[in-house]
Amino acid sequence: MPQQERIRVAIVGAGIAGLTLAVALNAFDSEQKIAVDLYESAPELSEIGAGINVWPRTWEILREIGLGDALIPLFDHYPDLKPRVIWEIRKADQKNGFKVIDIMQNGGALRIHRADFQRSLINYLPLAGSGVPVNTTCTLHLSHKLVDYSLSISSTASYPNSGPVTLHFADKPSKTCDILVGADGIKSTVRRLFLSRLPSPERYVKFLDPIRTGTVVYRGLVDKEELRKASPGHRALDHPGLTYVGKGKHAVVYPVSGGKYVNVVAAVHDKSKQGTTWEGQLHQEVSQSEFYDRFVGWEEEFQTLIHCIRRPTRWVLQALNHLDIFAKERVFLLGDSAHAMAPHLGAGASVGIEDAYILASLLAHPSIPHPLSMQHLSRITDIYNNTRVPQAMSRSKASSDQGHLFALSAPGFERFAEGDDVPRDMLVDLFHQVEENWSWATSKADIDRRQATDLLLESRARL
Ligand SMILES: Cc1cc2nc3c(=O)[nH]c(=O)nc-3n(C[C@H](O)[C@H](O)[C@H](O)COP(=O)(O)OP(=O)(O)OC[C@H]3O[C@@H](n4cnc5c(N)ncnc54)[C@H](O)[C@@H]3O)c2cc1C
Ligand SMILES: *[C@@H]1O[C@H](CO)[C@@H](O)[C@H](O)[C@H]1NC(C)=O
Ligand SMILES: *[C@@H]1O[C@H](CO)[C@@H](O)[C@H](O)[C@H]1NC(C)=O
Ligand SMILES: CC(=O)N[C@H]1CO[C@H](CO)[C@@H](O)[C@@H]1O
């Protein structure tokens, strides 16, 4: 197909969400009608942070878009639906810590290093000369920081923005596209511009900037060989996943990089900081003693892990208020730019991957003509918005609720302080709730896909 007849999709941001969209479009674009330009502000593609949990629901999407063979060797276990422990919960803010329960799930949690995950996505981008079979053409533009976009005002009265979108970059020539997808993360520029141009922009002021969740996390990797030397027989040496809980704090510990490292994320919750804004650095390297001082009195096996982290970092966690509009006219928000959330369900990237899966299914659908008509575009916009907003909102709320449960701040736990004995049956009941809250992770995303494409077919009947 001549390049100029393709639907031109500009993706701003090459994080997990933006990359997944490019790969998913290529997988579904059987008519080869889409051209992607991927704009990334950084001069190279890199990923900070360490481990990430991929759940069966998300795995099925990744396999469907062609990443199965690449990802399987990078997970900590083979993806199947056997019941597995995702977390052993330990009451750990006391010297004599103890096991509460094992949280189980069919298929467990697939644990992967972020850099490995991102590399697999990059290797599957349909770039010219990459060797990846091309349905959707894709061009990567590094060092392209979007600073503004403009919708052209055309004379078609019924569709005032029927012309292309012009994208403006810092120190780079402007470009155009038919559809702009903001996948530019929690501090999204596209979101800021998009919301400020809606009718009644004052309604959206509280969604421009992220707010603090009230949680600070200390993160780091433990080299397994070092841990073995420091503490032969340590529980984390051969364990699928541990969560050390205490009043107001909790830490998750799981293997990444095929078991070479143990990923540690330790959260300190402070409700008084919730909802406030933060101007400082979001993450920075801190001393080991700062990390250790927050966990004085905790069970020794957890403190040993802290001692094995050479260069811990501290992250001030932020999230977005629950936004209720992800798309309008020619602009779509995807991933953290639409719904950055607390990490306590390990769901943030998963929801962005689902956004990409649904949007790619709609755009590549055989009922969508090229060039794109405004009627069809407006149906896609409505369906994307109406299906993704509720999913993201419920997952985001559940993620922050889950943080309160992990930090023993559920109703009934008010009377306990850090280090107190808590009756075991209370803990067991609480963590059974936590286990039930993970049931979304084994639900099926292809049901959502079918729902979205059925809506498209229904609307075609009406057009
Ligand atoms: C401690 C922690 C643990 C987590 N654990 C999990 C987990 O286990 N499972 C899970 O699913 N999720 C997890 N998450 C959430 C997950 O990390 C995020 O949801 C996900 O990485 C967001 O991806 P994204 O592509 O939307 O945004 P980002 O990764 O932020 O990517 C945005 C990209 O856009 C680029 N960009 C920004 N502005 C511009 C611009 N103006 N022009 C051009 N490019 C721009 C950036 O450089 C970046 O490359 C966790 C998060 C935290 C903080
Ligand atoms: C190209 O599209 C076809 C039809 O959807 C699909 O079978 C094929 O896997 C796609 N190619 C890639 C690399 O995803
Ligand atoms: C987007 O979807 C949400 C959830 O269905 C809905 O409340 C909102 O009105 C929609 N916005 C637009 C502009 O369609
Ligand atoms: C999504 C979900 O199941 N959320 C539940 C998690 O647990 C809390 C506490 O029991 C419930 O209130 C939520 O409804």
C-alpha cells in the first residue's frame, strides 16, 4: 500500500505502553494499513527500575501479539496455569517473625527484569531492516521531545478537527499524523495539552499533575551469590515470592533475571502525605543506613536482605487522580499518562498493555477504512474511552486499597503499632482478602477485546 494512504499513528513515548502498542498494531494489521511513528524524548531506549510482575491475563496478551518465544526464557518459571505461590506473607516487624499464609494463584506471577522485558519489545518493533516481518510500518524517532500539538481547523462543519494533527518538538522539525497517542508516562505532556483543550478545562486541573500516594519505596537488587555467602540457607535464595508485612510498612521480595538477583521493594506508608504534591526528585540513590533505619526491629532475615543491597534507591510514589476521559477526537491517552496508579497490585504496566491491545484491535479492525473516516474514528474514540476508563479506574482504586491491607491499616487494625503482636487469625483473614483481590489477574483480556470489536461492528450497522 502506498505509504500516504496508511493511517498515520504517532505514539509519543517509548515506555512499555507505547512499545506494546507498536508491536500489537503490527500483529493485528493484516491489511497493512497503518504506519506508526514512535517519538521518544530520550536519546536512547532504556528502562529504570528492576523487577516487574506479569500476570496470566497480561501474559496471554503478550503471547497473542507474538512475544511468547522471546519472553518465556526470561521469566522465573514457565507460563502455565498450575497453582503457585505468589507471596508467602510473613508478619515481620518483630524479631520473632512468622508466616501468615501463602497467597496462591493459578499461573502464579511471572517475574521479569524490566530491561529484559523492554528489550524484547524493542526487538519486535517492525522497524525497516530489523528482520521483523512488517505489517504496520514503524519509524523510531529518538531525541524527539513533544512540547505541543495543534489540531487543524478545517472547513468541514460537522467535523471541526478533520485535518491532521501537527506535532511540535523541542529543537526538531514539526511532523503530522492522523492519530496522536500520548504514551508519555505519569508526567505526560500530551495529557496536559489534551485536558487543557477540553470544554470546561477547569474541571481537569486536578488531573494535570500527579499526586503523592503517601508511600515511599526503597528498591534494590540482591545478588544471589552474595546473599548465599552472607546467609547460607536464606529463605529468599530459593523462593517464588515473599512479602514481609508490618504496621505501616511492607516489603515485596522476588527473583528476577532467571534467579540471578532478588528484587526488593520496601514500602513505608504515611497517610499524611497522601494527595500532596512533590516537586523534588522522584528517585535517588540513598545510603544503606537510611534504608536500614526504617526497618529497625524487623525480623533478621529481612534485615539481611537490606545489608546485601549495595546501592539502594528511594522513590517517592505518585499516582494520578482517577481521570474519566482517555480519548477525544484524534487524541488518545495510553498507559501511565492516563492512569498512573499505586504499585500494590503490580498492575500499572498491565493496564497500559491492555490499553494498547484494545486500541490496536480497534484501529487494525477490518471494518476500519483507510484513509480513516471521521465517523469511524469517533466510534473508536468512544469505544476506547468507554471500555478503558472503567477498567483503569477500578484497578487503580484496588491498587491503593491493597496498599492499605498490606500495611495492616484495614479497619480493626487501628489499635496496633509497629512491632505489636497481632492475633494470627486476624492476619489470616486479612490476607485471604488480599488473595481474593488478585482474581482479576487470571481473568481473560480477550473477552474485553471481543467486547470492544463487537461494539465496533454494532456501530457499523448503525453508520
Ligand atoms: C515501585 C514500582 C513497582 C511497579 N511494579 C509493577 C508490576 O509489578 N507490574 C506492573 O504491571 N506495573 C508495575 N509498576 C507500574 C509500571 O512501572 C508502570 O505502569 C509502567 O512502567 C508505565 O509505562 P508507560 O509506558 O505508560 O510509561 P513510562 O514507562 O513512564 O514511559 C513513558 C515514556 O515517554 C517518554 N516521554 C515522556 N515525555 C515525553 C515527551 N514530551 N515527548 C516524547 N517522549 C516523552 C519517556 O521518556 C518514557 O520513555 C510499578 C511501578 C512502580 C513505581
Ligand atoms: C501480520 O499480520 C498477520 C495477520 O494479522 C499476522 O498473522 C502476522 O503474525 C503479522 N505479523 C507480525 C510480525 O505480527
Ligand atoms: C469516557 O468514558 C467514561 C466511562 O464510561 C464516561 O464516564 C465518560 O463520560 C466518557 N467520556 C467521553 C468524552 O465520552
Ligand atoms: C477488586 C477487589 O476485589 N477489591 C477488594 C479488595 O479488598 C478490599 C478489602 O476487603 C475490598 O473492599 C475490595 O472491594
